[in-house]
Amino acid sequence: MNKDFKNVSYTHGLHEVADNVFAYLQPDGGWGWSNAGLIASEWSSLLVDTLFDLKLTRNMLDSMSSVTSAHPINVVVNTHANGDHCYGNSLVGGENGAQIITTEAAAVEMEAIPPSVLEALMQIDLGEATNSYIQDAFGSFDFSNIELPPPDRTFSGELQLDVGGRTVELIEVGPAHTSGDLLVHLPDAATVFCGDILFIHGTPIIWDGPVSNWIDACDRILGLEAEVIIPGHGPLTDATGVTAVRDYLDFVDSECRKRHAFGQTAAEVIADIDLGAFKEWGEWERIAVNVYAIFREIEEDQTVQSPLELFGEMAKLKKGCS
């Protein structure tokens, strides 16, 4: 039986959201403060995502021990390659025995962006505003001594797993937020873990795109008619939250295409766009990344701004309104 998500408080820690289905929540859901999940069966468990560093992941695993001591974790599914959803993998996978599963595209991205990249990012002199922004975003996390084991199994499209007699459906919906996003759907509990396809009360960020895939992914979630929807960041939600994310993406896409047709550059759109109520969402300055991503689509330009440039753009926006 599922619980009414409105009665599941958005507080740090483990919450049972359906029979033997748990969401691990990390308020406030901003940079790095991601959610994870646990699906327990009669004799084993599946873990949905690990966290941004080893300490956070250890604390999460400790909080799950009342369940996993009798139902040990033997499968880990990473919803995508961002570190706040996989950097704790070594504590359950690799020598610790759990099989790590993700999409083929996410596996490639994991190898391309190891934890050492984030550790180095914290040390580079990018100017006071950008360094301050990055410190605010990632200074709470420890990226040292993290070894990221490669996934044991990858797939494209869809993959159905049997977790102790429970059917778990993995549905690839990327490239969208990243190159290899997936959903974890548990039909018998009408529950779906969405990874970073959903940011609730926070601003989506298009590291990859195309934005149309992300909009389609929101529609795919709605089509599952799940009663419990766990986002990658933020509180539990329902169809209203999914629709809000889709509306944001549709709004930004429409604005970019209209303004591009009138001759505006990406930089001009970033400076001029009126986000309206969407500016009340956390990390609204991610609009800079999103506009550049959509302009790449429009202009069929494969040139991708470096993360350093993008963080600089976000820092500049945030400082200008502080």
C-alpha cells in the first residue's frame, strides 16, 4: 500500500513510501543534495543511486541497515552519471559485491568525468565570484579518495529486472539532463524514481539535451500513472510537479526559439529573459546553462561550453541579483 506523498515530510533520511519501498531524501535539494531509494524484496534489495561522497553514502547505508541486514543490497542502479548519484558506488559495488547497472551512455560519461575532476574544480582560481559560487555549491562535499568502479551491466532502451520476485523496469529517457538518464519504475507499488529528470522546487539544468527528449521524459512519467514519484532533488511529488518541470522546459525552449528567430544571441537571451514565477525556484541561474544548450540545438552547433565557463555564467547571474 502506498502512502499519501503529502504525508511524507521532506526531512533528511529514509522514508517508507510504499510497502518495502523507501525514498532517501536530502533537503534542501540544491546542488549535490540528491535523493536516492531502496526497493526491498523477500530476500534482497535494490539501491537506486548513491550519494555525492563517501561519508554521505555511508550515513545513508547505515540508515538503511534495519532493512538491508535481512535484505542485503545486491543491485545498484544509477539513474545517470552525475556524481551526486554515483560517487558512493564503491561502498556497495566492486569488492562489496553488488552489481552496478546503468545505461551505456551513462557508463561512458562516468568514465569521462571522474571524482578527481570535481576535486580539481574546487582548487582552480576562476575569479572571486565563480570560486565563491562553486564553494557554495560543492564545499560541503569531500571528493578525495573516491574510486568509482565501472558499471557491471549496461543497457540501452529498456531493461526489466527481477528483484526477489518483484519486477523493476529501467527505462532509458536520455539524453536529456545528461547523456544517459533512466527511470526506475516499480509497477507493483505504482512508484517511479526519476533521477534528475525531476527537480522539484529547484531549476532543471540541461547538461546535455535535446530539451525535447526531456519534455518527452516528463510525458513518459505521467504515462506511468504512478502514485509515488521520487525526484532526483526535492520533495516527493505527483503529476503536478512533473507538469511544472515540463512547463519550465517548454517555456525556456519556446523563448529561446522565438528570440533566436528575432536575432538575439544566447547571451542576450540570458540577460533579457523574464522567468516570472520560475525565478522563485532554487538555482534559477541555471537558465544560463539551459539557454546555451537550446541554442546549440537550434544552431546545430556541437561546441559545448566548458563547465568552467558555465559556472562562471551562473555565478555572474547570481551575483548580479544578490
